[in-house]
Amino acid sequence: MPDTDAEQKARVQDYFSRTAESYVTSTSHRTGPDLKRLIELGEWNTQQQALDIATGGGHTALAVAPLVAQITVSDLTPTMLATARTFILAQGVTNAVFVEADAEHLPFPDASFDRVTCRIAPHHFPDIAQAVREVGRVLKTGGLFLLIDNIAPSDPALDLFMNKIEKWRDPSHGRACTSEEWHTFFTEAGLHVEQAEYLRKVFDYAEWTDRALLSADENRALERFILDSSDAIQRHFAIKVRPNGHLESFTGDKILLKGRKV
């Protein structure tokens, strides 16, 4: 039986309570061309009110803070939010406020923000469409939603494989959606997609599993499952094997969407 929304959110809180520090120090979350590109597309000014949803380690909020009047930093998991707060304030940021918030039920009035960001997080949300509707609600008319997330291939077999290994590694994973699903979510929330970009990302297997605190037995079982996958899967995900036969890396896809509230 699938998890209820409440069970999924409890898994998310448990996972990120245990792994909060590793997300602050994660290279792939701290830096990357996707974060740079999000900032380039944001049309920022220092009069704006911005919101970062599911902030994780706080890296997106940190990048946005110098560009706006105030950044509201939110996350579902209190431990994760506290860890991000410590990290962000240690960088000298003085215009941030921190709010514990469920992405699907944002505790903010309608039309509160000029900019909303969310990076590498929605695949943990039980109801992504509802979360995007909430973004549409709290954005001012003409405001922008800048979204980055891992996406699944449109091919059903590849979609199934990707979401299976993500859930295996991290039980709090919900679903990495396809590009087509993401465009539908934006349209239904009253957000006009002005820009859609796709990035390939190499996942170092050791770092990917270490960050999740996967047990040695589960790590080996997951590695074997990936190594034993079909030729089509191996090609699409560019699975690389070390000379000793262990898994070195695989490559997935991310989407960057810029949507304007109409």
C-alpha cells in the first residue's frame, strides 16, 4: 500500500533530521551551473520579497539574499531549517527570516512574494501539483517561480528505474516527475513557462549513497541492482564502472523552469 501524505512527510522529516549537516556540505547542493543559472534568470531587485521553499542546506536562499529586500527561508523539517539558519547567518546574511513550512500548505497570505525559488526538493513532496498551486497563490501577479529538480525520463521503463533507485537510496523520495508533468503543474497553477532548460548531472555513487547514510548491505545491493540493469538503462544513465568492478557514477537529468504568475 502506498504511503499516505502524512507518512511521506514523516519520512522526509526523519531523513533530513538525520542528514541535515551532509546537505549543507554537499558539493552538488552548494554549487553548480544550475544554481548559477537560476540566479541569472531571476530578474532580481533590492525591493523584492523572496521565498525559498524546502531550503535544505540553504544554498539557494544564500545566493538570493544579496539580491532582494528580504528572503524568507522555509523548510518542513525543523532540524534542517535550524541547520540552514546557522549556515546562512554565519555567512553574514542579515535580511533572512526563517519559517517552518509545508510546501503544500504555505503559511503566507495570497500575493506575498515577488519571487519564489525551490531547488532539488519537490521529488520529496507527496503532492507536487498542490505545492505548485501554493506557489501560484503566494506569488504576486507578474512574479516569478524559479524551479530546479531532478526529472525522470519520459520513457516509462527509464522512469521506473530512476524512481526505484532514488526510493531505494532514500525512503523519503516521493517521485521525480517528467518534463511533461512539470509543464502541466505550472500551467494548472497559473504560471506561464517563459524558460525551460535541461541539465545533465553526474552522480558520484559513493557521495550519493554516503550522504543518505545508507547501510553497507543496502549500498551493495543497490550497486548490484544498478550494475545488473539493462543495456538501454546503462546507456541512458551513462553508468560508469571502476576497474575493480564497482560502480563509479551515473548521470541523470534536471529541469530548470522559469514561470511567471499571470
